[in-house]
Amino acid sequence: MKHQGDPPSLNLFNAVLKSAFRDLEWEEYGVTINGRKMNNFGFADDVGLISENGDKLQTMVNEQIEF
């Protein structure tokens, strides 16, 4: 029996989360770091959103909620 927090559960959660973020089409949002556009980062079951300004960040939050 698998439990929450087991490695397979965490891997499945991360895979689904990455897939959802790819579908959001946020290419114009985020900041450039080392030549790569970054708009989110994750650690375990936490996600941080990154944007150039508060208005774009609010749009990202709204789109994520609607998704």
C-alpha cells in the first residue's frame, strides 16, 4: 500500500504539475536567468511564480486558478 509522501506519489505529483505548467503558455511571463526565461520554480510540493511586475504575476495566478 502506497502512502502520501512515498517517492512514487511525489514523482507522480511532480509529473502532473510540470505538465500543467507546460499547458499554461506563459512564454511572455517571467524573468531571464542565464539566458533562459523562468516563470516558475518548484520544491517538493511548493511552487513559486516569478514575473517582472505585479500585474503580470496577478495574471499568472488568475490563469493558474482557472486552469
